[in-house]
Amino acid sequence: MVEAGAEVPAGTFPSFVAEGTLLVRRGEHGKALPCFTNALQLRPGDKHCLVARSKCYLKLGDTENSLKDAEASLQNDKTFSKGLYQKAETLYTMGDFEFALVFYHRGYRLRPELQKFRLGIQKSQEAIVNCIGSPSSVKLENKEDLCFLSRQAESKKAKQKLQIEPTKDQKRTSKQERVRNPQTERQLLGELYADKAYLEKLLKDEDLMKSSTKQGIKVKDLVLGGIAYLDTRTEFWQQQKPIYARVRERKLRQQRWIRDKKRKPPEVARYIAKSMEDIDMLLTGGSPEESCKKAEHVLKTIQGWSDDEVPNKNELIGNLHSCIGNAQIEMGQMDAALQSHKTDLEFARQNNLPDAISRALDNIGRVYAKIGKFQQAIDTWEEKIPMAKSSLEKTWLFHEIGRCYLELNKAEEAQNYGEKSLQSADEEGDVEWQLNASILVAQAQVKLKDYQAAIVNFEKALEKAKLIHNDDAQQAIIIALDDVSKSFIKELKEGERETTADSPKDADCSSEYTEDNSKKTAEREESEEGEQSVENQTNEKQEEDAKKNKKEHGNDKEEGNKHEKEESKSSGGEKEERGLGERDDDDEA
């Protein structure tokens, strides 16, 4: 309930809570505190609002009021998890780690799914161990006399504690005296020690201490408040992790570092295998920069290990240089990639590692080909040929060498290596490489102007492209076939022209023979035309006579027609006889 005589704030409970929550998110806990206070005046005892105000008090370093609000939130509901957690956090900040651990455990039993209670239990236990040491380091002796004396001493201390209860100021003074050693403060505060020294220096400036800010706050109060806050934190850190605990932790860290440095072989193998897998995954996943950084880090780590820890150290170093080179190729750093792969080759030759030598030669050739140094690429890959183990590897190798020869306009060598690549691809049964090799052979034959053979190989390549459903290759091959066919037709026409130009005498004889034949043919045509005109006139007369006698001799029409047909046949026979006679005369001539 609202106290009598207290002014009721203008506003609603939700609006004050919302405003306070917003200010807390901004980190303005001092401004948020009045908002929650006003909200509690409108709705006293609201447990959520009490927890929110307790958090503000705790952030501002007022642990007493923070603890009061946390306990008030639990007054009506002992199972309120937020109140339990806030009380535990406040007790932990006050340095009461044992009671903080109790409330962390209570909250964990109620809400085991909340991670914050598990973390609270862990940090409280660590703080307790840092303060009093681990149980294993304490050895208790069960002696009756000592137990009796200790019980008497405890009873006396309890009576004295009941009679004389120190005040808060006395507690604070004793705490400050406990950690007043500058060296201890420096270790506990760390970087904040310079800030505290600066504030203490300001206290000596009397004029400044008498001044006030624009808001009317005395500078002296601000400086003293800052020093008091740092003293409180120093005391807390001293309880949480005393100096001797820090020394012990440093020693343990050194021991752990020494132990980690002497890795066991299985751990080394797992680390290397996992690292190499990560490097490969990053490269294939399109992150060459990350892959390169990872490989360089692993390389530096392995170089610091002994040969006993890593038996195949040199082989592994060469492999990492290869990984770095591959990543540099993807990043376009060709000079650096070439150097990395040459380092890999050097390590491989020093340690007589055939597989590593083959790998390095392969990669060096790739780099040379990418930067346009085709002859160096050919020399490198030809050195690798005896090391190729499978037909598929030979297929790729022959194809790349042939491609380099083609770039150098050495078509015969390109055709030779293309045919070798095709033969290896046939042995392996790899359709895709059969396609690539056929195209290489055809392109070399085009350069050699062997168009007919090129057409055959392009057609074979087209069949392979259809077989593996490579539409892009099909389109490219069709275009190439069209160009080669045009070149082939053009070559044939040029050949015909050259043949005609090489035989002029034969052409003259054939022309004379053609002229004689044309004259004789013209004479036969003239004679045939004369005979045809006579025959036509005879037929016309017969038709006129037939029309005149049509009415009188209607029944004799068929006989007249037969007679006409016989006459035409006889005239035709005479015509044929005359024609044959003329042909015989021509032949005799």
C-alpha cells in the first residue's frame, strides 16, 4: 500500500515498468531506479518489479538495498525463481559465497533447465575453493584433546560474538585495512588501479573538492563514491580469488601448458587429422582465405613440435605447403602459390617421397599453365608421366600436355598427346575424358588442316556429349563442326580449280570435240524440223477432209482415223530410217 502522506506518481504501473526496462537496456540504471520505485508505489509488493529494482541497486553497487528487494520478492512466493536467482547474485557480489551457493542450488532444483543456476553453482564453488583451498589439500587429525579445546574456543567466540556485534562502519574499516597494501590492490584492481590513484590525487585538490557540478552535486561526493566503489570491488575480488589462489592458479596453468606441450601420439594424430579435414573443407566450401590461414596456423604449430611427437613431420610440412599453395591459387596469388608448391617439392625430394613429388609436380604444372608459361608446364608434367599410377591420371596428364602444345601452335605434338589421352580414357572407360580427348584431337587436326579427320573426331565427341547429357558441349561441338565443314568444302573447291588449271591441253581437245558434235547436232535438228513441218501440213489437210466428209461418212470415221494413224506411223518410220541413215553417215565420216 502507498504510505500516508506520500505523493502518488502521475502515471500507470505498466508505463513506469516499461520506461524503467527501457532505461535498463540502455545501461542507465540510475534513471531506471525511480521508475521502478514509482511503479512499486502504485502496486506495492509486485515481485517482478522488486527484482527489477534489485538489479538496478546491484548495478549501482548498493548491495544492501538489492538484497532487501530480492528478499521482499520471495516474501509471498518462496519458489519464485527470479527472486532466488537475484538473491543468490546479490549474496555472491557481497562475498557471501556459501549462502549464494545455497540459493543457486534451490533455484536449480526448481528450474534445472535454466543455465544461469548451473553457472552460479559453478562460480560459487570456484570462489569457495579459491578462498579456503580444495578439501584434498586439508588434512584433519582426529585427536580428542584438540577437539575438546577447539569446542571450548568456539563456545567462547560465540559468546563474544553475541556480546559485541561490530557496526557496518567498523566492518568496512576492517575490510579496507585488510587490503590496503598497494601491491595487493594493484594486483586485484589491475587496470583500475590507475583510476583509483587518480581519484585519490583529486582529493588533495581542496579547491576542486569544494566545487559542484551543474546538477548541484559536490565533486567531493563523486570522487569519494568512486573510491568507495573501487574499494568494494577490491574486497570482492579479494574474497572471490585471493592472491595466493591466483599464484596457485598461475602455477597450475603453467603445469597444464607443460603437459599440453608434451602431447601424446593419439592426441597429435587426432589434431592433425581434424586440422587437415578442416583445411580441405574450407577450400572446397569456397573459403580459400580461411583455409590458407588455418593451414599456416597448423604449419606453425607442427614446426614447434619435435620429431618424436610427429614422426612424419617433414611429410606433413610439405603437405601443408601444398594446401597453402592450392588456397593461394584460388585467391589468384600465383607467384606465392608457385613458391609454396616448389617448397612442397623440395621437402618431398629431400625425404624421398614419390607420391609427394608427383603431387608437387602436378600442382607446379597447373600454376605454370594458368600464368601462360606453357613450355614450363609441359616440362614439369612430362617429368611426372612415369609417376602416374592409373589410366585416369594419365588421361588427365596427356590431355593437359596436349592442350599446352596446342596453345604453343604445335599441332602435331598436340594431336599425339590427344590420341594418348583418348587411349587412356578408353582403357579407363571414362566417357567425359573420352569427350575431352576427342575434342583435343579434332582441334589439333583442324590446325593441321586435316578437316575430314577432324569432322570424324568432332562427330565422335558429339556422341559422347549426348551420352553424358552435356548440352553446352553439344552446342560448342555443333558450331565447330559447322566451321570445319565449311573449311573442308572450301578446300575441295580450291582443289578442283587447281586440277582444271593444271590440264589446259585436255581442255582444248575437249572443246574441239564439243564444237564438232554441236555442228552435227544442229544439222540433225534442222532436217528433223523440215520433216516435222511437212508432216504437220499433211495432217492438217487430212483433218480438213475429215471434217468435210464427217456428215456423209460418219460411219467411216474410225476407218479414217486408223488410216491416219497408219500414215503417221509410216511417216514416222520413214523419219526414223532417214535419221538412222544420217547417223550412219556421220559415223562413217
